Amino acid sequence: MNAAEEPVDVIDAAGNTIAVVTRGEMRRKRLPHRCTYVLVFNARGDLFIHQRTATKDVYPSHWDVCIGGVLAAGENFAQGARREVREELGVDADVTALFPICYADAVTFAHGMAYRLDHDGPFVLQAEEILYGEFVPLAAIPDRLARAPFCPDGVQVLEKYLREKNPCAK
């Protein structure tokens, strides 16, 4: 089954499932759905970032600060996060829940859950989704954001993570 045919839960404002549609229909109609975002840090505190393939259904060829994706119909956030880490990085590892997040723009409407994974690799990157990945010091992220397109939902997750880690930051 290709990604566009995968069943996805459509949810209401409270996060309750109200329908199941294909991922393709969810994208075409910009329907609200669940997804996961996983910030991956190594032992030095560097963040894993990666460039998405040109075939991704949203933000193709963009860089991303999070591993993750759309939940399958009936899947919960923790199951989805572990599955995405396994699929995209090739590791079976526990993730730590951080906070819920909602992101909406002209192309997507996602109710998500953010997680943290501490892992030094090595990773086996999923070729269908990731072109390249690397660990980057957090201090270098603003420069990277200024030089290349990044997935805006992942950036929102990172910004919230950094604010909550340092609540006095703007």
C-alpha cells in the first residue's frame, strides 16, 4: 500500500476520531489528524536534523528538526512515535513524551504530541523519506533556519521545547 492509501483518523477539536479516510484524502481536504514529532538528541546535546525527500506529500525537500509523522488509523501517539523512529532511523528505542502541540497552515492541520529521544546513532535512514541527516549543535540551528527551508511545524515544536526548557526565554 502506498502512503496516499494509508487509513488515517480524522479528528474533531477535542481530538476525538470522527472519521477514517485515506492519507491522500486527508491531505487534499486538509483534514485535522494526529501526528508525532520526535526531537532526537545525542549525548552532547546536539539535535539531529534531516533533509526530506522530494516525494514527501508536505514540505518536500525541506529540512526538519523532528522525526515523526502522521498516525495510522487507530494508532496512539506513543505507538506512532516508536514506529516512526523505527522506520525513519532504523532503531527501536524508547521515547519520552514532552507536550501536545497543534499546528495548522495552508497545507496541513495537525494535532500532535512531541517526544524526545536520546540516541547517538548510528542510524539507518529511511531512503523513501530522508535524503541526509546530521547532528547539529543547538546554537547552530538559527543559522541553519536562515539558510534553508525547514518544516514549519517541526520548528514550532523546537521553539516550544526550548521555551519550556527555559521558561524565561521569549
